[in-house]
Amino acid sequence: MHSLNGTVVGVSLDKNSRATMKFDGRVDEYGSVKVDGAMDSFEPKVFTDITVIFRNVPMTMLTPYSATFAGRRIRSGTMNLDLQYKIDRSALAGENKVVLQKLALGERVESPGAMRLPLDLAIAILSDSEGRIDIAVPVRGNVDRPEFSYGTVIWQALVTVIQRVVTSPFRALGALFGGGEAEQLQTVQFEAGSDVVRPPEKEKLERVVGVLGKRPQLKLTVHGGYESKVDGEALRSLHVRQDLARRLEVTLKPGEDPGPVALDHAKTQRALEAMLTDRAGPKALEEFQPAYEKETGRKAQRVNPALALVGRASADRAFYDALFQRLVETAPLNDAELTALGQRRGEATARALKEAGGAAAARVEVGDAQAADKAERGAVPTRLELGAAGS
């Protein structure tokens, strides 16, 4: 800062006097600064009210600070600052409006006091389509405390903003998502065992792609999710129904879901009995029937083999439903099938995103499938992760 010119008026020996000031100056070659305010002439910690306005300040000159606090150089960019600081009986309240244009970070710098902050991600989240970052950084402190430092207080406030942004990026972008529960948009819900993106989820993905278009420095990684309990049960049920369909000579496409089981059909009932015998041995059915009768308190009515040939089914639908459930419970399933389901969900989500949106679709990628923490109401989430493009 140089060529600072201005006036200070109202300086007096009167302890109750307040001096007012007004200055104009230059910052580097093309930047400017204006200072306007007032303070207690003898006790500025009792009262100070100052506004400082910087315009077109080259950010490269801040590299000593960014290197010290964040371990990164600044390669390019300009900054506008509207700073308002008030001190009332040593209590500092600052309101900082910061506008950064085309900020680009440089290489990392070793600094013992530097914090490892995900600055690239923060910049990607905050930068609009024109490379503009507009943030408010409130500052609070007490100037009488021995550890007080203006630089430290401002840096801590900025760190708080950055951490809030990168910890909950969807919340930080809430206004761009049109308000509402923006964090709900960071997951896509799938029905148990299914890799089909439902219409309500496609509508969510269209909103996500729209935001990607407004944040060109962001990329989106899709992590297909799976949940061992609900997905495992759904996949085992699918395998049993596919096996049943083959036994009933129903032609299926690879991976096709044959639909619900017709438990009141004679051929289905005979096929279910044969499946349990094939899987668990010749005595499995004789062991299952008394266990079922003991648990339910009612006698099972099995299908008559001879009458089944002419289509006469058992009326005991509950028994064959229990038999089907036993086959599902004991059906083999390996972890690779769950992971593969998660991967298919990730790929299906990425396809839906790419179908929804233009140039932003090029910044969508599929990551590793991940086990979901839980399934809510039988729906399994697939996670969307925002990151800095090029990282």
C-alpha cells in the first residue's frame, strides 16, 4: 500500500473527543484503498468504527500469508474487500465482505504453522461460472487479551468458513439447489436389490447437474451403495425366484426378475418342495413340515403329487410361503454380488447424470462401491461426492 493521502480531524486533548479520518491510496500498481471512520482520540480500544475498502488488489502479494497459514502460494487472482471494524470497550466486531476473482493457487510451501486445508475443494465449491468467489467473514475478539492478534483472528474466521464449506458442500451450495434440504441431494435412493434409478431420483440428479454447470471447477464422483441385510435378502429372493422360473420352464433374460411367486399353483408348490430337497437333502422337507406346524400351531396341507399333475393345488398358501422364505434365508450369497450391485448402481446413477446435463456431464465419474451405513424404509443410498476437478 502506497501513496496514502487523507485527513484526520477532531483530535483533541478532550478525553471525550473523537477523531474522524478519511484516506485514499493505492495498492500495488492497479489497486486502490479507501479508509473512512472515527475513533476515540486517546482510547481507540474504547471506541473505534472504521471502514476500509480495497479494490482490485493482486492476490499474489498475499502469498507470504497464504504460505504461512495454509502452506500454498497464490498464482493469480484479484481481490475486493469491504472491511468494517468496530471496537466497543475492547470488544471487536468485524464484518468482512470478500470478493475474489479468478483465484488460482500455486505450489505447496513447507511451513511449520500451516494448516492442511482442502483449499482446492473450497475454491471449487465457492467459485461461480465466472471465477468469482463472494463470501462474508465475520470476526469477533477482545483486543485486551494477551494472545490477541488481528491476523490470527481473521485467519481463524476464514478457516471456519472453509471448514464449513468443505465439510458440508451440498449445504454450502444450498441456494444454488433452490433451497430446501440440499443435503438430501447428496444421495440417490435405490429399492432393495435394484439398480434402476427411479423417476423421483432422476429429478434430484437433474438439479445436481444444474449446479455442476454453475460450478465449473467441481467434479462429481458417484459411489454406488449396497447394504448387506436388505440387499442381501432381495438378491437371495431373486436367485430363488430365478431358479424356480427355470424349473417351471419360464425363459428369462440374463438377470431378469421373474416377478412374484404364484404360491397357489400346483406346479409352483411341487417345484418349491423339490428345491428344498435338492438343496438340503431328502429329509429336509420332512424336517421342515413339523417345525412349521410347531411354530404356527396348525397342520400343513401339502400338495398331492398325483393331483398336482392335473393342476390341483394345495389351498395352504401360508405353508408354501414359509417354504419359499426358508429357501430365501438359506440361499447362498457372496460379498462380490453385493459389491457388483453397488457398482451397477453407481454406473446407473452416472448414466442418469450424463443424460441430464450438457458439458457438466464430463465431470461425472464413478468411484468405488461402498457399503451403506443403513437402509431407511428399505431404500439403499448411493453417495454423491463433490471434489475439485483435476484433483
